[in-house]
Amino acid sequence: MKKTIIGQSLPNIPWEDKPDRHKEVLWRYSGNPVIGWNPTPSTARIFNSAVLPYKEGFVGVFRADHKNGRAFLHFGRSKDGFRFEIDDDTIPWKDENEIPRPVSYAYDPRLVRIDDWYYVTWCDDMHGASIGMGRTKDFKTWYRMPNPLMPFNRNGVLFPKKINGMYQLLSRPSDSGHTPFGDIFISESPDMIFWGNHRYVMGKGGRGWWQGTKIGAGPVPIETTEGWLLFYHGVSFTCNGFVYSFGAVILDISEPHKVRYRCGNYLLTPEMPYETSGFVPNVVFPCQNLYDPDSGRIAIYYGAADTYTAIAFGYADEIISYIKDHHEDIK
């Protein structure tokens, strides 16, 4: 059988079969949300988080909003990818000289393995909203790296491998407030320290309204035979405020600043009570995906209503076909 996804097998991927008579390409886990209110003594909500396979189970870097309202990153682990044990202490960042380098706040992490390191990107404070970056080999010692880009910026997402000999980083330049605008750009680096050759990837808009206000990269892109499959969030502005949905795009495999196919429809929008009601209503925000090349299965971890962690599932071939069938040329 021809494999669409390129990567390592993950036979124990968290999974639930598509419900009978379900017509959409993505479907929600029936046990959602997998993380709810007050998950640890010091935290009120965990959402917009990142999970990866590690040894026989799974590990994650989780956005945790504390009971004083401030967001930090916590480490957690799971045997099955559904039930998590999350540390009550924040991740203890330090620099390469073993000197502590704590963050003033941190949220919306992404997690990716590149060679022997696990890299974390998140939004932090460098005199305004900016992209933080760190790495670990064992999820015990955590090294904070220099901020890759100047503020103001969010949604920093690394590709899982070098392309043309360079590391690649997606981002969404913005401002320091609750940004009412934003497009996706890409930057490259030879060493994860110096970043440049910044290029525009794609912007908000299109004939639909779901991504008319701003967009931002979601989980780490998935390498496929069709190109890089990237889930991303799109935001519309209604009389009741922002609504966050998510869709998908296929980027060129060797020139990822070029869009090959972009779906004009969303793949998931707030519908369930845990998505429409919460601390920030009407939000589905994808932050991480797991995938198994052998079966074509994809599991997407997403934040719901800035309150819960939830999971959606889909098959790579069905998702890619849907993107192509609903392709819209949006600049």
C-alpha cells in the first residue's frame, strides 16, 4: 500500500474510529475534553498544548493558565495519549551555562523532534509578544534558547527537518494586543540562532468568512507525498467577538513558502458545548498533531474555548483530497 505520510510508524497513535454516518473528514473524540477545569492544584485551565510520542508512551508541553490568570508551560506524560499526568511545577528553563532563565509568561507551545533534540516554541514576553524557543533531550533538563525573531510575533512553528540545508520556522507577525490582523510568514536558519530570508506564505481572506480577520500556523507540518500538510487556525469577527476555526493547506515540499493547495472551507469550527462555552467562547485552536504513516491516521490536539484540551481525528488521504476538492486561490 502506498503511504501518503512520510515519517516513523506510530502504531499506538491515540485513535477512535469515525462514527457511522459521519460525513466530515475530521471527527471529534467521544471522550472530549481530555483535560478539564482545575487539572492541577495551581492551574485553572490547560489548553492549546503539544503532545509527542516518547518511549512506550507520550509526553507533552502544556499551556497552563494559573489561578492568578498568568500562563506558563508545564510538562506532562501519558501512557495512551488520552489521560495525562501533568506536573504542578512549571518547566525550569535555564541557559546553556546552567543559569536559570525563567519566563514571565508562556503560552501556546508547539513541540517537535529534530535529530536528537526536542524543540519547544511558544509565545512569551520580549518587551511584547514574541516567540520563545527552548530544547531538551530527556524532558528533565530544559534549555532556553535566544528568541528567534523580534517582537511582535506569535504562532512560531518549526518544521520537523531541515529543508535545503536550513531550519524553517513559520510565524505570524502581529502586535502586542489581541491582534485584529495577521498573516503567515516563514524564516530560515542554519543553526537555530540566526534567522533570516523571511518570506510571505499566505494571508487571511478568501470568499469565506471563517479566516477573514487573521490566520496562524497550528501544529508542526506533516511531510507527505503531496507536500507539507499544515493545519492552521483562522479567525472571523462577529457581533459577538472573535470565532476561531481551523483549516488546512498543502505547502510545496522543497519551497515551503509556496502554497500548492489551500482549503477554502474550515475543517473544524466551534460546535460542541466545550468549544462554544468556556473562558473564551467559540474557539478551536490546533497546536499539535500525531500521525501514523502505515495507517494514514492523524490525531490533532486542539484547545477548546481557552479552557479544555480536546482531540480530533482524520485520515491523511481524505483530508488531502478534501483540500484539493475545495482549493481556493487566496493570496
